[in-house]
Amino acid sequence: MSSERAEALPDPAWERFRRALEQALGIPLYQYKEPQMKRRLGALMQREGLHSWDAFARALVRPDLLERVRDTLTINVSEFFRQPDRFLELRDVHLPRLLAERPRLRIWSAGCSIGCEPYSIAILLLELDRNPRRHQLLATDVDFAALARAREGRRYLPNEVRSVPRAYLEKYFVAEPDGTYSVAEDVKRLVTFRHHDLLKDPYPTECDLIVCRNVIIYFTEEAKQHVFRGFAEALRPGGLLFIGGSEMIMRPRDLGLVPSAVNFYQRAA
């Protein structure tokens, strides 16, 4: 029997593990590509010296192992100003255009993880606008634990702030005695965090900017199309979608989107 045929057959042990993992993480996993997920987690299982999916499921009570599972799936692996050149372009080109068109922006950070992305955007608003609190900056994620940490705005590691421009790091962060960083209160006040499932829940409307970066790269093609279609419909005409460096929308014009720059798509007027 070929490996492809064997991989297609139902695997009761894997299904038990997947259900246990969904419960432990508090997020659904059906939107992820199963073969890729099994390969990544299977390699982790071997490194941990676990010999079956059932043993792996029992071991999920260990917080350290659960954190390694998150990292393996790239869930909540985030950093501020990821791909700094793209964020500088957002600051210098795209946000000024949006601010010139609308005095009060509606911005949605979808799949915000531990808050690095929406806080990066909040810093740009503080830099560009004398009255940044007039804008609505909504940040959502399906993971309750990630949202709780995002709301705190604390305990960010040096590698999570490594791409922050030095001037911004000194101005908008507090260096803690334990070597971590906290976000300044002025930044935190600009962001509203809420729970949201991209595959189940209704999307906001009339958004000027939607930022969703490195969230759906492991989704199934069907899930990707659902999300991108939802984003296109959530944008107002002229609104902008900002996606991750390794992501691309195939046939964006079918969704009413026009490529604007690298990783940026604009809703057609």
C-alpha cells in the first residue's frame, strides 16, 4: 500500500489525539492541512520520546509540551513589526492615504495572536495622528489564552521585539528587570481585543484596513478562500488588506481585490 493511500485511511488514534489537542488549545484544528499537521506533530512526538498518538494526548497536560506544540504549528508565534520594510511602507504610504480619505479609520487585526501585530499598528497611529483614539482598532483571535496575554501587553521576549525600530522601542515599550518588555499604556489603550473564529463568526464591515499576516498559510484551500472572500466583503471600497510575506491571493480580482503593493491588496472602487 502506498504511503499516500495509507495517509488517506482513517486513523482512530490520530482522531483521538486531534480532539484532545483541540480541547487543550481551545481552538479548532479542522482548518489546518492535516498531512502537514501530522508530519510536524509526528516529528515533535519522536523528539519527545512519545511512541503513539494516545501517549502524546496523555502528555498534553504538560504546559511545556503544549507550548512546543503551539510553536510547531506556528500558532501564536509572532513578533512586532514582522518584516519591518512592509510596516514602514504601511506607515509612509498606505496609512497616510487612508487617513487622508477617512478621518476615523476602522482597522481589524485578524488572528492577532499575542498582540504584536495590533500594537505595532497602534504605534504607527500614534506616530501619524495627533488624535489616534478617534480610530477603531479591533484585534481578534480564536485562542482565548493568546487574547488574555495580548490584553496584558507584557512579558514580550527580546526576539519578539527585535524588529521594532530603536526609537519606537525606547518610546513605546518598558524594559522590565527580568529582560522582557511591556507595551506602554498609550499603545494599549488604542486596541480592543475580542474572540473571533474566522471560519464561523460574522466579519466586521466597512473596514479601512484589515491586517492578517501569517495566519492562514497552513489552512486548507477551501478555508483560505472562505477567509479571503470574507476579508474582501469586509473592506469598504478603497480599503486595504495586508497579508503575510509567504501568502498570496490567487485570482484576487475574482474577489474584487486589486494588488496594490507586495503583500497589499485594495478593494476595488
